[in-house]
Amino acid sequence: MSGCRLYLVSPPHLSAKNFIIPLREALDGGDVASFQLRLKNADDDAIRRATDLLRPIVQAAGTAFILNDRPDLAAELGCDGVHVGQEDTSYAEARKLVGPKAIVGVTCHDSRHLAMEAAEAGADYVAFGAFFPTKTKEPKTQADPEILRAWSESTVVPCVAIGGITVQNAPILIEAGADFLAVAAGVWEYPDGPEAAVKAFNSLF
């Protein structure tokens, strides 16, 4: 039994109302550690509306609701935490906005140096990627699974693997020591539907 768990990421474009059914299906598939709402080009009101609609569903399933990039809105809207990239708000600023109890995760691309800085600052997890080609976003870096192994052997701060992860290619990342697999298209575009996808990932763990 590996200690790996699933970290769902929303599709890049969604209608919150239409997304309720696939989201519920995914959460019905078994253990999901967290769900990140990632709406890059949406305005604040659209993010607020989507969060207000989806957050209660996610939290009722015992899953943490993480907002991408926006610690200010995460704090305002009762989210469990925030995920920030290297070009977004700094870790320190994000922590100040969401408070000491919220989750703050940091994108570290393929850099152990960035990850060490984030971990030393107090990040709850670091995210490495992209490990595989992905259509969800234009990856800035290509990461090697060895970075997960090196990280998990040298530190206790959890690491998230992200980028093009599917049921087929996940085992190499689990074996390398990922604590969480962040998956978007690998669940939402799974041929048998989101619930089957989550079940398939959980059977790998």
C-alpha cells in the first residue's frame, strides 16, 4: 500500500453548474485528498460563483477545497487552502492572507532548489512537473520522476506530481515516491467517466 493519494484539478474551462455532476461522480469514486479549482482566465465574480457552488460539495465529501492562485479569495470564500505558482503571490504573502491553519502549496517545476525554499518557508506541500505532455496548460518544465525519489528520501514535506498523469502512466510516479498525484484530464476525460477514473487511481494506490 503506497501512501499516495489523488489530488483532483478542475478542467481549465468549466461552467460551474454543468460541472456539478462530473464532480459528484469523481468524488463518488473513492478517496480524493483534495480538489483544486483552477480558473485561470475567469474574473473574480466567476471564481466566487464557482467556489460557492462547488466548495460545499467537495467539503461534504471530506475532500479539501484548494483555490488556485488567489489567497485573497481563498480566505474570503472559506476554502481549505490555496495553491500558488512561482509567478503568482509569494508563499509568505499567501500564508499571511489565508492564515496559519490553511493549506498552502507551491509549484516548484523541476527544481529541488525552489522546493527547498518553499519547504523551509513553511509550505504544506511542493508540486513538481510536468512529468508527461499535457493539454491542460503549457508546461514550463519537463520533470524527471527521479526528483520525486530524491525529495521523498530527503524531506518530510509532501510532494505532488502534476502534468499529463493518467491511470496508465501513474505507476512510475507512485513508485518514485509521489505523495499526491494531481490529475485533471486523466479523470475528466477518462473513457469510462470520472467515477471509474478515481476508482482506477485508488486501485493503483
